[in-house]
Amino acid sequence: MKKTLLLLMISFVALAGCETDKKKPIVNDLPQKGSVEQGDIMIYPKSEYGYIGDPMPFSSDDRMNMFYLLDERRGSTGFHPFALLTTTNFYEWEDYGTVIPYENSISSQDLALGTGSVIQDKDGLYHAFYTGWNARGEMEWFEKIQHATSTDMITWEKHPEDGFYGAANDFRDPYVYFVETSEEYWMLITSRDYTGGIIKRYTSTDLVDWEYKDIFFRNDDGHYNLECPTLIKYNDYYYLSFSEQGSGNDRVVHYRYTDDIDKGFIKPDVDNFDGWGFYAGRIELFNSKLILSGWVATKTADIDQGDYMWAGHLVTHQIVQNDNGLLHVKILDEIDQKLSNEVNYNVVDGNTVDTETQMTFLAQKGYSFILYEELLGKATKTEFSVDISEASNFGITLNAYESNIGDLNVYFNIEENKLEFYKIDANQIKDARTPEISIFFNYDNITSLDCKLVTEGDVLVLYVNNERALTSRGYNMAGSNFGFFTLNSNAVLTDVHFYE
């Protein structure tokens, strides 16, 4: 009965609407795209000194201090110093560059710096813990936990005498958490044993002397290392997050949760936030809400067909907590509010059946689509809703240069409960079945999707139903037409709006 009603609706729309192969520009009173003065905002920042590696967010006095590993890519002997960006709103950033340097010598443990964390003690002194890495010299082990202190987070003094090894070459990414009930500090460290990836726990009362306590967590879903761990308590739940050092779609940020840390952690049915275009995510509390900051990788040769590399631009999601403790992601409030000036993008092509309020995609068209004029490189937010009650798929096509078919595509694979990203022509997706990114998304019992797509330069992030995100990179999407499509599928698109 439902399908019959849809067919009747489509027939009515075909009679009442306008179906053409060449769309007429929509006339409205909105300002044209590009007309909003945004200033020097960066939604997805990188440093003027290089690319953003593993972030280490530390919130203090309504300011986010985003420490990170700086990927200079300049061919020096040492690499990856600690650097710092700060912000109060996640779109205006102050860039301090390197604050804790590496040592440009193969005889130093600090030949390269690895991920760590920053914490403030009760006397107001800041402590940075990081990984000193050297696999090229004659070190006892490749990785060592190192310590530095500062009174302003800009100028740091290293304390090599406080450093310690873990009798393993995988011994890195220290994350320090203060336990109020026992007034002690826990340090979680990425390591391995005979079972695979583990997180070790060390304890201290003074942030100087550390004692090994136990294996805090073992990889409960494979053998990969559990990089960049975070432990945080929020509204009566504890959360442990980590980035699994796998490959392809196994290389994502996961979380576990519990309301009693002594009883261990629960693995949720959907235990990740994004695909493998987003990595090294760290959770932090900022102005009473949880944020998740990671990086979206650059690609070899700076082309869409290249392979993901290490480091790129910073991406920050906002985390939503359900009453039962489960977590989801959405667009950060500050970014959503900043990109709130609606502008017009003209329709340039398509074969959908349109009315004033909706665009209907028809399975009988094969490749059913609607295309808008060239996407700008400035920060842009696209909002839309789509009725998928009778859909098997739906997609966003980008880089439709001199064609109505783009070769960068976000694909809602409704039949297989997946959200995917392809770097092939949209009309080849069903035959190719080789997505660059594929994450689980449960479309069961869902009749519509509410989406926000944020693009800036060559970075794109899609948020779906305030539940899941998909982050990727598209080098050629700015300056090319973009739009929506289905492949032998019905769908109804409504409420399409563009903001700068």
C-alpha cells in the first residue's frame, strides 16, 4: 500500500511540477554565494608552519588550547614538535607554532615527539607528558615517556630526569587523568603484550614519580594498538576513547563507556563516530560539552586518487550524550551558528521532478540528479532533508566538472546499512563497490535523514541525524558543480539551504 501511495504521489508531482533536463535558476531574494564576509575564519585549520598531527586538546578558562604534533614536512632529521593553536570559538585561531621542540640529533631520545597530554596541577603549574621517540640511535627502547612544565603553556622546560621506559618499543601516547576521590593521577599509555594492543595504567601523586599499576584495558575487538587514549567522566559516565592503529576502515576512533569504572567498560553496538578519514581523535570537555578533535589526512601528491597520509587539517565534532550513556556526534554549535547566513546557489542541471517545496528522484531515470553551480572554497554549510522511505540509495556528488556526474561522492547505501565515500564517477558506484570509506549506519525504521554538509577548501564533513559523521578530503570539489543523485532509486529531497 505504501509503494502504491508513493507512485500516485510521484505521478501527481510529475503533472503538477516541472520536469526538465536543463534546470532554470531558482529566483529568490537571497544574496548570492560568496557575498558573506567571513573574515579570516578557519573551520578546519592548519598551521602556517605545517600540517596538524595528533591533537591534544586542553580546555582552560573558556579557551581551547589545541596542542598538536606539527608535521613540518621539511626533511629535517628530527620531526613532530609539540605546537599550539588556541581558540574560544573553533573558527578563529591564534597560532603559536612550536612550543616544545624536538632535538635534531639521532643521539637524543627526543629526535621526534609523539602524542601526549597536558594537565594543570593544584598549584597552577602546567605539565606536558609526551613520547620521546628515537628508533635511529642507540636508545634502550624506541619510545620513552617524557615530562615538561610551564607557567603559561607557551614556554616549556623539559625534565629528562623524569622520563621512563616501559620495556617495550610500543610505549607511547600518555594521557593523564586526575582521580578526585583518591587525589591521585592516572597515566594511560598505549602499549602491547602477547595478546595485542593494550592500555597500561601508571599512578602518581606528584606528577613526577610514576608507578606501574596494571593493564587498564585490552583490545576487545582485535589485536591492533590502541593509540591516543582519552579517559573522561561526563554526567555520571566514564568514557574511554582510542584510535585503532589498523588499516583502511579498521583505522577509526572508538569508545567504551561505564557508570562504574571498577566493573570495566561496555562496548556499544556502534562504537565509533566517523570513518577512517578522521583519526587520532581526543575527547575534551569545553564549556560544559564534550568535543572530539582529530585530523583529516592529506593525500599523496595532493590529488583525490592519492593515498591517505599522516596529518592534515584539524576537525572537531561535538559529542551528544544519550540518557543511557551512548554517544553520538553532531556539528559543533559554534560552527553551526557561525555558518548561519543563507545564500543562493543556482540550479544548473537535473532531471528530478520539482515543486516549490521538494525535488523527487525517480528510479526510472537510472541516474536521477540535480546539480548546483560551482561550490566555493570558503566555508559553506549545506542543510537538507531526504525522504528515504522508498529509497535504496541516495548520494551527494562533488567535482562534477564539465559533467552532470561527479567523481567524489558520499553515498547512502540504504540496502546495506552503510554510509560510504567514493572517488569514482557516481553512476559507477553500484558496479564498482570499492568505497574509499565505509561505516555502518542503521537505516532500519528510518524514513528520513536530516543532514549538514560542511566544506572548506578541500575538507568535507557530513553529519547525519546528529548521530554519525563522515569526514574526507576532496581536492577538486571547490570550483566544480555539485548536487544530489540516486541510482535506480526513488527519493524525495526537501529543505535544501546553503549558508556561509
